[in-house]
Amino acid sequence: TILTTMGEVTGLLPLWRGLSKQARSYLFARAASACALGIVIVLLNLYLDALGLGPAFMGLSFSVFSLAVGLASLPAGFLADLFGGRRLMVAGELILGLSLFGQVTTTTPNVILLYSLLAGLGTALISVASQPYLAQVTSDRERQQVFSLSYSIFLGMGVVGNIVAALAKTIGPTLDPATSYRVVLVAAALLNFVAASILSRQSDLTPVEKKDSKESGEERISSDVVKTIASFGWFRFIVGLGAGLSIPFFNIYFKSRFDMSTFWIGIVFGVQSVVAALFAFHGPRVTAWLGRVKGISFLQAASLPFLLLLAFSPFVYFAVFAFWARACLMRTSTPLYRSYVMDKVGHSFRGRAASVYTTLWHWAHAIGAWISGHMIEKTDFTLSFCLTAAVYACAALWLYWFFAKDEAKEEEEQAELRSALTLRLPGRPL
């Protein structure tokens, strides 16, 4: 009863009830996949560390993964536009599960890198196909809210994965760390197979998709569309570079700088996901107040002081607080940005737009992770986190500079249209 009341108050239950069957199944599949990712985020680097593979190898592994995502994303985008996203997501979840299973059942570095490459392929299929598919199975009116709901569910179920990861050593107390991590990571791979099973049971078309498909037949690619997609791609490249410099190493950061145990690393990551999920669902309120472009830029800029606090904090409590605050602000901006891209480009180009910015984000992520891995091994985390803050600042400025003027112009045109309609239809509510 309490949960039902909260759902009604926040508008969550009415939103859920209005969703199509395909949209609900998508959210269930993303929940399973998110739980798997929550386990991997906490344990994979710790597993590699237990094998004696240091930060330089971790950075290389992540770079191989990100480069594979980038290489596979462009063809995946064309396939998503031609054949729909559901089949690509099924294939991606299966590949991701197989690659994770392979990574944790070997101790050979080169084989681990090979499976990292395969994991990049699976991630590319999911990343590129998921956003156009969700846009297809939702209406224009509910899309921004559903994107935020999807991201909140993704973060929330990541908490479950974080907690499971935190308990890895208690699952087999007599096992060595590498073996206990391996058991839990295999369970994560099984969750990817569950996600694939849920998606495979759905059909490809909904009334929303058919309507959009009919409208999109009149769309033609133009220089403005190319320019818009390229600008979104460049923004994601900058963000990906900053993310690669720091995000893959947060678990190693807490272990190395503060000697934090696996259990507490999992708890810290779990609480981060809970708080970020709560904030992300209310992200549309920020855009209603500031506008979408200004809102996204503001959220990203507001995260910068907390990155610097992470870089210089000598106290674990300050570092944990900064870690949570940074995640809330950056992750709240993510679904708002994705929804904005899907609305800004036409239906026929959603897959290609997603593939372009996914490709550039992961290539930049690969570059950042490779650089940061060597940098951390030779110095510490301070310089990497400071560079991340500088790069994120550039990204926020770029997005504001390129799109804020267009958004203001669109709002002005809509206001003029409303004013004209009011003059033509006096006394009638619009």
C-alpha cells in the first residue's frame, strides 16, 4: 500500500500503466542486464587484480573493449534502422553473457583481452539498438519520462548487483578471492541470458512504431541532420574521454587510497546507484525549469567540484560523499541527453545517431582508460581526476554553445504560434 501510494504521488504508476507491452518487457530486460553490470563494475577489476594483473593491464583491457564497441557501433546503427532494435539487443545480451563467462574462466591475459573484444561487440549492439527501440515503443508525450524511468531502473538494479558483488567473499569463505569473484561473475553472465530470453519473446512492431514508421517515410537526410548528429557525436567524444580517465578505476581508487574492502566497495557503489536512480527519475523537472540544453549543461558542470574533491580528499568520508554527488549529477543528465537526441533527429536516423555517438564515446573512453591506466601506475589518481574535471567542463560548454541558441529559437517559435492561435480563437482554451 505504501509503495502504491508513493507511485501514485510521483506519477510512476500512471506512467507504468500507460506503457506498451514491449516497453514494459524492455524495462524488465534492462533490469536483469543492469544487475549483471552492477556485479561486473565492482568485481571485474578486483578479479583481474587477484590474478596479479595491474592497472596498466586493466586500462588496456578496457581500451580493447571500448575500441570494439566503437568499431561495431556504426554497422549496428544501420542494422537497427533497417531491421529494428529488438533482435540486435537479443544478440548483444547473448554475446555479452558468453564473453563475461569466457573472461572469468581463464587466467591467460591474451585470452581475457580477446573476450574483452567480444564483450565490446555485444555492448555495441545493446547500446545502439536500445535507445531507438525505446523511442519507438513510447509516445512523444511520455518519452522523456520513460527514458528517465528506464535509467532509474537501470541504476536501481545495479544496486542489487553491487550488493551481490559486495558479498562475493561471504559466498565462499573458504575460497581464494579470485575463485569467489569468479563464481559471482558467472552468475552475472547468466543474468545477461535472462535479459536475452525476455526480449526474444516480444514482437517487433507496436502501434507507436507503425505511426512513426509512416511519418518517417517522408524524411530525407540533409546537411542539418548530418551537422546535428556530428555535434552530438563530438559532445559524447569529449564526455567519453573524461569518463575513461577516471570511471574504470573508481573501485581500485577506493581500495588503493583508503584500503577499502570488497564489501564496503560494493556498498559504496550500491548506495551511489540508489541515490543516482532517485535523482535520475526526477531529471525532467530540471529541464522543465531550465530547458533541456541548459539543464544538461548545468548538471554536468555542477559535478566538477566533486571530481576535484575526489582527487584531493585525504578522508574517506569526503571521498565517498563526492563519489555519490558526482554520480547523481552526471547520471541525471544522461537520460535527458539521450531523449533529447532521439527527439532532435528523425525516426529514420535514430539508429545511426545512436551509433555515431556510441562509437565516439567508446573510442574516447578507450583512449582515456589507456592513458589513465599508465598515469595511475606511475603516479596516483589525482592527475587523472583533475583531467576528467577539465574535460567535462569543455563538454558542458560545447553543448551549451552549440544547442542552447537553437532551443531558445524553438521556444520562441512555439510561443509565437500559441499567441497566434489565441488571437484566432478568442475565449477558447488551448
